[in-house]
Amino acid sequence: MTPLEVWSIRRTGEDSTTRPSSCAAIVSAISCEPPMKRDCWAPWRVSKFRSNVPGFVSLANRNYMNLLEMPVLFYVICLMLFVSGEVDQTFLYLAWGYVGLRVLHSLVHVTYNNVLQRLTLFAASNVVVTLMWGLFFYERFTAA
């Protein structure tokens, strides 16, 4: 028995002996939704839980999650700079610039939530962190 016949039996309750084998039956069996398709639970889908959580709470939660993703690289580079003793004026300006951009990003996110402005601030903050990493390694490799 082919998989198509097994699927057709599940879908219609008929096997190949009780239904005529024709192209129309095969085409209709192929065009229907597969019987295995079901709505599975996925914890990363926020839309299933939105009805239970007020909007301002989910917005603050998403903002907090944004603050835990990219800043890890910022925390690591700051720790590396501190441990290596290479903190200078340039890194301080870049670090405070990053913090300021992230604060602005959070303010836009929790107030009027303009996606284009949020994206611009997020991209600018990522450029600052990338500059910090690049400058750190550039100074490390050119000093040797």
C-alpha cells in the first residue's frame, strides 16, 4: 500500500477496494490538507498568550528581552577592557554612546513604538558595539 493510499484511507475512511481508482480521486487527495497537520504548542509564539496578558505588560516584557540579547556583547567587551586595563577616553565615549542609544531605543519602544526609529537606534547601537570590539582587537594586534 502506498503512502497516498494510507493517507486517503485516513482522510475518507475508504480503501482502494471500495473506491474507484481514478485520477480525480488522487488529485483531490493530494490537494487536501494533510491529516497530520495540527496546531502544536510553541512557547515562542506570543500571540497565543496575548489574550491572557495585558498589552502594557507584554510590551515591557518584549523590551526587557531586547535588553538581554545584544547588550551581552557590550558587557563582555566592557569586562575585557576593564581586565586588560585598556580603558581610555575613546572607549568611554563609545560605551556611554551605546548606553544612550539603548535608553532611547527603550523609550521609543515603550512609548509610541515607531519601528523605523527603533530600528535606526538599534542599528546605531550595534554599530557602536562593533566599533568597540573592532577597536579593542585592532589595538591588541597592532601593539604586538
